[in-house]
Amino acid sequence: MNAEVNEPNAMTVATVGSNLRPSTRVVLIKGYDERGIVWYTNYDSRKGKELAGNPFAALQFHWVELERVVRIEGRVERVSEAESDAYFNSRPLDSRIGAWASPQSQVISGRSVLVANAAKYGAQFLLNPPRPAHWGGFRLVPDRWEFWQGRKSRLHDRLRYEPHNGAWLRERLAP
Ligand SMILES: Cc1cc2nc3c(=O)[nH]c(=O)nc-3n(C[C@H](O)[C@H](O)[C@H](O)COP(=O)(O)O)c2cc1C
């Protein structure tokens, strides 16, 4: 953020479906602490269903201007209902209505479905839409990190961290 790169909070999330095919999409990181990395989404979306069946994911940030990549892998769990409520209630009204109006990743017959849904839920909930049960946070609990730093020489740095005897083992990988 200090470097003012574009969309510094955008990360790619890779999941794997029951057919063993990987899929990716971009989401925004909304929290991180010693427990892991959090983003919010629709639990009934493609990623939500894939994570329900196979709770492992990989995340990737690419900050082009800094020649930096961070790759993170681990198990994914849902955040608590209280955490999802708190974040949902902090969102602008349009976004809260949108969580009701958009059946994320389902086929719809046209944009009018979204507009009609937004009008319907807007009228129903007015200024206080509750969090839908199908919407909330996921937390990836990291068990592998890689920090990639590009260098002019092309002999780039790659540092990998993995748990080892209760600490993080740091190893350098060839670029
Ligand atoms: C910059 C950017 C940020 C996004 N942030 C989110 C997000 O935080 N949560 C989300 O569900 N989708 C977000 N999206 C939309 C997703 O990329 C994707 O279209 C959607 O989640 C459906 O993915 P799925 O069908 O694989 O589940 C974002 C897209 C872009 C381009």
C-alpha cells in the first residue's frame, strides 16, 4: 500500500473441485493475523462448493511494480459467525443488498434478474439487511509460504517457509 501499487489487496485464490480440476479467481484480503488470512464470499459459489468438498487452497499476491510475489498454501475453514456478522455489517448498504441479490456463480437469464432481486431485497430489508447464511468469511491457515523477489540479474530470490519442529523452517529455492 505504501508503494501505491494497483489493487494491493487483490489475491488469487486457487481451489480444486471434486473432479480434481483446479480453478482460480481474484478476491480481496480482508483480514490477517496469527490465525491466518481471511476473505469474504458466497459459500454457495463455485469456490465455496469446492472448498466444502476439499478444504485446501493456495493464495497468490502479485505486486508487479515491486517485482514481488507471495504464495501461501494451507487448509481453509469458515470464520466464526460473529466475525462474518461484524464484517458484513461494516459494508456499504449496496454491498449488503448485493449479497442477497446475486446468486454468485449460478447461471442467470440476464442482468434484470440482479436488478429485480436488488429491488426486492432492498424493499424487504430497507436499511438493515441481515447477513445471509450463504455469505461469510473463509480463513486460510497457512502451512507453506513463499516470498519471491525479482532482481535485475534474473537471479531472483525465493524464500520458502514451512513448519518444522514447532518453528518455521526457512529455505532458499533456486529461481
Ligand atoms: C479485484 C477483484 C476483487 C474481488 N473480490 C472479491 C471478493 O472479495 N469476494 C468474492 O466473492 N468475489 C470477489 N471478486 C469476484 C471473483 O473474482 C469471482 O468472480 C467470484 O468470486 C466468483 O468466483 P467463483 O465462481 O470461482 O466462486 C473480485 C474480483 C476482482 C476483479
